[in-house]
Amino acid sequence: MKYRKFGSTGIDISEIVFGAGAVGGVVFQTDRDTRIEAVRRGLDYGINWIDTAASYGDGQSEENLGWILKELDADPYLSTKVRIGLEHLGDITSEIQRSMEASLQRLQRERVNLFQLHTAVTNERGTMRGSISLDDVLGDNGVIAGFERLREQGLCDFFGFTGFGDTNCIHQMIESGHFDSVQTYHNLLNPSAGRPVPDGLSAHDYGNMIGLAQERGVGILNIRVLAAGAVAGVQNTGPAAGLSPGSGGEADFLRAQKVNAALGDQEGTPAQTAIRFALMNPGVSGALVGFGQLDHIDEAVAAVDMGPLSDDVMKQLDALYASDFSTA
């Protein structure tokens, strides 16, 4: 395993981060022995960060990680999240406190390393599904106030957020100086978070937010590396597929087909190609990958030693991006 600086936190994290969410779901959608072996195998490979959330499996991911890590006598870096819904806006700080206490109880821990906002942020409330406004985050008695109270209590070390919403809001949150990390939507099918893209790309343009975060010393957890499975040939029709505008299950499946047809297996499996692409960006601290079965862990870790994609492959990708390859 290789390691990178996690922004300005002083922590070095593994290039592969163990995603314990619903995409993959090995921590809560498999039998007991597989759950334990998955975490053990990841840790044995040198993965030193596990990411979860209260919403994953309606708390099941956190609960299982709690007893699995106890059984393995393991203490990796751990991050979890809070969702602030429109129903919580009357008392944001209390909902943050309640959510953290419930997460720690399930995780059987006294603190987590990173606590993250798991709600899209837009210029106006509700313009994306369940989104809140920038003022709800940075204003008086907002998310940051709630997070600061947790840190004062010794319940978390660092603050982060999931980078969905209006691009200008995400950029302002990075620039605010209040956040240590951001989870960034960046993959082969939509690279806009890590590089300029041609005008007219039908997927959401995140405006090279990785570059901005790197300049500001904000760590990057690269999420959706496999685009909810589309890169590996799975057409996800559930709500998770449409978290980023313009990247629904059908559109991403079409993009993935064109990428895989162009590249073939010259850079490894589709998943390995996607992971290598993510890790080519020096601003990425770690590629957060969800695993559905044990050999997915082997496959992801092997990608680390394969290095960057070739110049020829990058030229092929540039040509696809210029064509807005989500169209027929």
C-alpha cells in the first residue's frame, strides 16, 4: 500500500480507502464471516482508513464495524457522517449532537477522526433533493457551529463534507477554512472535479474543485470512483445513481460502455483503470472504494502498484470528453 498526505491534518492515509457504504455493501450485505474477513483483508493490505455513515444500511454499517473492529482489535482511522434534512433546520446543532452520539454508540467508540456533512449544499434550500443552503452551513447556529461543539467535547478531530450541490457553494465551503476535507465526485465518466472539461459536457461541472482543495490544504476523499458500479458494467437504477446531476444510471452506463470499448483491458480491469485514473490526480488523498465481495479488495489494492494510465489512454479519454460521450 502507498500513502498520501490528508490535506493539512498531519495524517498519512492509504491510497485505497475502505468504503463501507451501500455501493458494494460488503460490511452489511454479506454473511458474518465475509464481513469480518473483508475488514481484516483490507487492514492486512495496509488500508488505514474506513469510511461509513449513519445512513448506510440505516445504521447497520456503523453497528457492524463496531463489533468487527473490536473482534479484530483494530483501530484504523474512521470517518462517519450526519445528514441534515430540511426538518432539522430549526435546530441544526442539536441534530448534529444527536447523530454523533448515536453513531459513536453503534461504532463502540469514544470519538471518530473525521465527521462529515452528508447533505448537498445549494444556493437555495431544496433546489437539489433535500439540499440545504450555504448559510445553513456557515451561518450562526449552523453546521459548523455544531461541529465545533463536537470537537470541544473531544468527539471528533476534523470536519469534512460531501461535495454535492451547486459548484459555487462547494468552492466557498472549501475556501471558508472551516473544513479539513471534502468527498469529491470524480471519475472516468465525469472528471470535472479534477480538470477542466469541454463546454457542453452534460454531466455536472465541479470546476476543478480538487485543484482548489489542494491549494487550500483541504484533503480529498475521491468518492464514486466506479460511478456506482457503472464503470464495472453495472447499471444502477436506484437513487444512489443520480446523486450527481447528469450522472444518472442510464447516462453513466452509456458513458462507461464507450470508455470500456475504447480502452479495453489494456490498463487492467475496468475497476483498476478507474482507480488508477483517480490516483493520477496529485490532489487526491485517497480513492474511496466500496467492495461487494472479497476479491474486489484484492483487485483495488493491486491497482495501486500499476501506476498512472498511459499517455495514449489519456488522449483517448480526452477525445471522448470533447465529444460529450453521454450522447448517442
